[in-house]
Amino acid sequence: MSEQGIGEGARAWREWAGSDRAVVLDGFHALKHALRFGAEVLVAVADDPGAVRALADELAPDVAPEVERLVRPAALAELLPRVHPTGVAALAVRPDRAAGRAALARRPRTAPVVLLDNPRNLGNVGAVVRLAAGFGATGVLTRGDLDPWHPNVVRAGAGLHYATTVDRTELDELPPGPLYALDPEGEDIRALTLPDDALLAFGSERHGISPELRARADHLVSLPMRPQVSSYNLATSVAMTLFHWGGPAPAH
């Protein structure tokens, strides 16, 4: 790898990194998913571009030509606070907020929207985005000061922010649909059928949903839990609820 090649990759990275719409994709899987779901990737850099191309050929041949076109050599340790084990990072354009909002408001919706009420843990929010993408949820919205596009959230979501709509919201901005809030005093979820256009609201493990969101809810819903177990992890609660919404597997 020539010093000139390394310099070109670093210059391209620094040129785009200053944009407030540039999203860091940390690692091969984040890059792979972003490409699969239509992200506009501005630049990808790697300590060893050849190794990244080989990884794409092995794990994601569907996007290997795009990886080949994008990846440039660079010393990642000079550009990032930590280097992903796969030795690659990329910058992509953050999706247009208005377009995402339009997708959330479109009726009829065929899948729920997940609403996280004042979440605190960046990794948990990323895990929820990954779950929402896997289940085909319409989107993930957060209330509070946490940025759902924080680099640590995108890292935990493995680039799957581009597979669904991810945004921050306020109560008066919620998309239409019945609001089902997870609460220990709610009705057992096993007795309910969750509609496709539901808003599924989850609070933090420590505090639960906020009083104002609880008052706004159309339905309070509880998850089955063994006595003396205090709570589930946020991502676990979302997974259980989306699995219940999806219903039984089709018969073969």
C-alpha cells in the first residue's frame, strides 16, 4: 500500500466527515447492510482494501462490486477513535428526514412503528433498530435527548438504519395509529392481537414509560414475566413484542 494511496483515502474521508449529514458506518457489516438498503455511501476506507474485497466476495457477493468501487486505502487509526476488527469504515449520507416522516404517516401501514421513550443506552437503541429491520417494522422513533443516529447506535445497529425509518420525535409529532404502551400493569400481551398500524411504545428498564406517554396510550400491555424478575432488557422487550405481532409461523 503506497503512502500516496493512503493519503488519498484519508483526504476523501476528511472531506466528507465534516458534513452534518455524514453517518459513520463502522465495520464491514454496517457497510454491507447500508449498501443493500440503498444508502448513498460517500467513501469507504480500509487498512487493507484487498482483505475487505475478499470479505465482500465471501460474505456479501451481492454488494461486492460496490465495495470494490468504493474502498480506498487509509490508516484507520488516524481517522477513527477505534478500528473495527473487520478493518473498514465508511461514510454515508443520512436519509432525508421528510421522506422518512412521510413513510411513517402513510396509511394503511403494514407493520408497526417502535417508539422508545427516553432511552438511555446507545447500544440498546442500536439493537432495537436491528430488530425492527429484521421484523420489517415501519420505523423506530425515540423521545428524549438521545440521538438515534449517534455513531454508537449505528454501530450497534450494524448499518440497518437504512432498512427502516429512524428518527427522533415528540408526542405531538407521533404518526397516526393506536398507541400500545408496555407497562407492568397492562393487559397480558398473549390475550391481544396487535394491529399492523400500531405504535409500540417502550420505556427504559429503570423508569418505564413516562407519565405523559402513559396518559396518551390507547392500550397498556404487559409481557409475561416470572415473579421476582424485575425487568427485561429493552431490546428483549421489543423482540418479544414484535414476535407476538408477527404471529405464528405459516404452516408448511
